[in-house]
Amino acid sequence: MSASAIPASSGELLRCDRAPFLLAADPEGSTAEALAAEELLEEGGDEARAWSPPEKSLHEARLKAKAKRRLRRTSSRDSTRESLSEGGEPSPDPSSPPKGKSHDRRSRMGRGRGLPKKGGAGGKGVWGAPGVVYSYQEPDARDPNYDEAAQGDTIYATVVPELEEEELEKNVQPMVLEYFEHGDTLEVVELLRELNLGGHKATVPSLAVALALEGKASHRELTSRLLSDLVGRVLSSEDIATAFDGMLRDLPDLILDTPEAPQMLGQFIARAVADHALPLDFLERYKGRVDCEHARAALDRAAVLLRIKRDVNHLDNVWGVGGGQRPVKHLIKEMNLLLREYLLSGEVSEAEHCLRQLEVPHFHHELVYEALVMVLESSGETAVAMMVTLLKVLWETGLVTLDQMNRGFQRVYGELADLSLDVPLAHSILEQLVDLCFAEGVITKQLRDTCPARGRKRFVSEGDGGQVKP
């Protein structure tokens, strides 16, 4: 209620304590009126004045204006008074931005010193603590601001995992067996490059040599070539040395399957040193350091071969002559030597063994052809009988097949006219040889019947007119 509404007898209330005046005031009155009444009491002091109506009105207006000015100054601190009246903390400065629950940097757990969390360096989207130097971070494709075009060209690379030892054996063993069939080292190099050998590079030479020990002489020759071609492309000379070092230690186990393993391994070492697949000081590393008897035998074999061939760059004939990779002229020469040795010694088993070592079953028709020509060029019945015996043994053992036998005889049939120029009795000798072979079951009746025979013709004297009479 306003001060003008105070009754005339209010001077008595003014002379009383402040509490009755407050109780008499209207609770719904404005704050200005309350402040004016409070100011009136403060200025009245203990001894209240008697106001005339004009003075009272003027004094009352002055108090209202003063109360309004104080209200404007203290309006920003009203919330503080309310929180203090409820026992809460004072509100922040009105000039500072509002701080809600999401902007509060102080601990919400009720513990700590009230400082910002992480020293002001935490939170998403902030720069971090002062003085912190950040390294380069790769852009995140899930970032809304990620621009794929601004990242440059994308390079895709195929990552091949490193093979374990068991997986490596499963991949390399069929590869080596296939190589024994085609003999192309470049294909093996390309296949090995596709594999991530990692730290198991020495396993490749070990597997190749182990398979060659159980195979033929041609396989061992191909393995030596493979080791030489792999150095510098897939493997290093130290990888080959590590492989042979492991095989020397495993010789007691290799002998169980291949009794000649020490001698063969020594030949592999000598051939690898000659082909520069192994370091030249490989044998020097083992002097006085080998306790295994089989390893010493292998190293001694290698040392002997290298001493004998010290003036030769490559030990090409360390595995003998064999396989279809050899030149045709060289194979023909070897077959001629085989047949001549047989005619001198008469040992059929030795001739059979030498033919097997050549490992050219597709070229056995050349042996039949050379045997027949050698019989036609020789004199006497001994050569005919010995060649028939040899062809019979080769036919019965299956070393020379029916197709190879027929091709050998047919080649002689086709060249018989030329052979007759050097051997006038070629037709009669061949007929005799064919009849003996048919009698022994070496050739078929059809092949015997196709043998060319020179017809008998009798020339008459000049008085008969020069006509040829049958």
C-alpha cells in the first residue's frame, strides 16, 4: 500500500519499533513503496516527526524516486538475494556469459579443487593446453569436413601376408615338381615373387634339393640351374648358404631315404660354388668345425670336385648327361658311345643302365636307328646277333616301346637307298636282321613285311639284244 494511505494516527506507529510498521505495510505493495517506508524510518530516527500533508506528500515522492534508483542498481542482484535466502551459492557476474551444466568446466563429482578438468585441455573441439605441439594427423574419412578430392590420388596396394613354414611347403613343392617337367626357371622366379617368403627364404632351396635327391639325375641338374638363376632375383647367396647349412645338419635323416645323400649333397655344393650361387669361402667356414661324419663326407666330395675343375668355370657334367634339355647332337653321340661299348664288352645290363641314365624315353627310336646302321656298316655275324639280343632285352624290359621300335626300323627303311651307296650288301644284311628280330618277337609281322627288298634281275649278253630277262 502507498504511503499516502497511512492514517493520520500513523505517527504513533512511526514512533514504535520498525517491526510493527512492516507488519502494517501491505504485503502486496511494490518494492519501491517498501523501500520508501524503510527510508522514512531510517531518516525519522527514534524521534518521529509530525508531517503536514504537503510536506508528507513531497517527502514521500522523494523517497519513491530514490527507491526507484536503488531498484535499478540492485535489479541484477535480485537472484543473488534469492539464492542467499535459500542457502545457495551466489550467481555469477551478469557481465559474464551464462554457464549452464554443459559449460561447467569444474568437476561434477563433488571432489577436487574446483579447477577445470584436464587443465583446460580436454573436451571435443578444443585446441588443448597451452604450449602443446601436435603432430600431423591423417584425415578421418568419417569426419563431416572430409574432402576426398582434396586428399590427392588414392594409391591401392596389395598386401600379401607372410607365409608360414607349412604353407610355404604346400606352395613350393608343387611348383618344383612342375618345374621338373617344363624346366623353365623364369616361370618359377615369377611364381616365387608373388609369394611373401619373409624370413623363410632358405626353405625354398632346401625343398628343391630334397626333392632332387629322391628324383633322377636330370632333376638334380635342373635343381642346380634353378639355384643359380634364383640368386639375385628372389634369393641371395647367403640364403643358399643357410639352406645348405641346414641340409648338412639334416644329413643323418636324409640318408634314411637316400643312402647316397652325402655324395650328392657334395656335388650340389660344388656345382653351386662353381655357378656363384654359394660364396667362394663356403667350404672354408667348416674347416675344423664339423663333427658329423656324413657332413664331412659331403664337404670332402665338394672340395675334390672343385680341385679337379679348378680351371673350369662351371661343373656342367657333375650330374652326367641326361634329360631332354641336352642338345640332340650330344644325345646321338652318347648313344653311339653306348652301342660301341656294348659291342666291345657284351654287357647288356650296362647298356641298359646307361640308356636309363640318359632319361630320354621319347628319343629311344634314335638308339634303334643307330643300332641298325651300326650292324649294316659292320662285318660279320657277331654284330647282328649281339644287336638282336640287345633289342630283345630292351623290348622285354619295356625300355623301348613298340612305337619307338617301329620308328627306328622305318627310318632305316626310308634311308636304305642312301645306305646302299656306302654298303652294297645293305639289303641282304637288313633282311637277315629283320628276320631274326621277328623270330625273337621284337618286331611285328607287318613291320617285317614292309622291309624293302631289291628284286633279282639277270642281264643277258650283247647278242640277246640288250634286254633284261627275269
